[in-house]
Amino acid sequence: MRLHAFLVVAALVLAACSPTLNWRAVPLEGLTARLPCKPDRAQRTVRLAETDLQLAMAGCEAGGGLFAISRVPLANAAQSAAILAAWRKETLRNMAAATMQEREFPPGAAWSHAVMVSAQGQRPDGAAVQAQLAWITTGAEIFHVAVYAPRLNSDMTDILFSDLQLQ
């Protein structure tokens, strides 16, 4: 009986000590990001700027947030501005973004262009959502890094966006 009680208490203590956001490096075809949970992966064809593209993504939910990284390869680097603009517009439309703030992604990185957007909007069910979004162009591909939650905080965003590495 004592052993059973000890095991129950030990399990509760370990569960209480397990972090909500358990960050780990996740590679996605040229970009490594740190996500706070084990991601699911998927691929599908999407249409952006009148172009069919193969979208690869990895994402997971933890601590009340949805974390995702995505990538589309470009057949023609000249398309990058139009595709990035269409991807951004579609993302903000899907979350019914009411307010947003744009800024350049931190300088000194190995990408050709990057932009970060903070937005507030609604989920499809009408619930409020905040998002921190980044689009990174390397010339031959565009990456999208995102976190969505009812209320974002620095614990959810700082590691995700400060630790991105091109491979």
C-alpha cells in the first residue's frame, strides 16, 4: 500500500514539474525552429498568387497556443514578393485580423528578406486570437513561422522567433 501511495505521489510531482512548453529543435527542409511540443507534419498543395505550390508544415499545440512552421519552394525567385504578399494577405484574412503591427525581422540573419507581423483577430468560432507571424524569404523558398493564442506572452514567442536557423 505504501509503494502504491508513493508511486501516486511521485507521478503527481513529476506531472507538476513537467513544463508546459517543452522546447525542442525541429527541422523543416532548410529551416530549424524550436517548437514547444512534438509537432505533427503535413504536406499539401496550396494556390498563392496564381501559382500552385507544395506547402510542407510542422506544428503543434501547447500552453494554449498553436505553433507552426511552414515552407514553400519557389520555381522562380522572381515570384517571391507576389507569393509572400498573397500568403500574408490570406493568413490575416483567415484570422479576420482587426489590428496589426508590422516590423522588419531582426537584422543579421542569413535570409534575403523577412517581415514580422503581430495581429489580433478572431478564430473561425469567433473567439479572440492573437498571432505573431513571420515570413522569411531566402530566394529559392519562403518560410512562415507562426504562433496563435487567445493571449500571447513572451514565453510563447521569444524562443520561437529568436532561435530560427537556416540550414
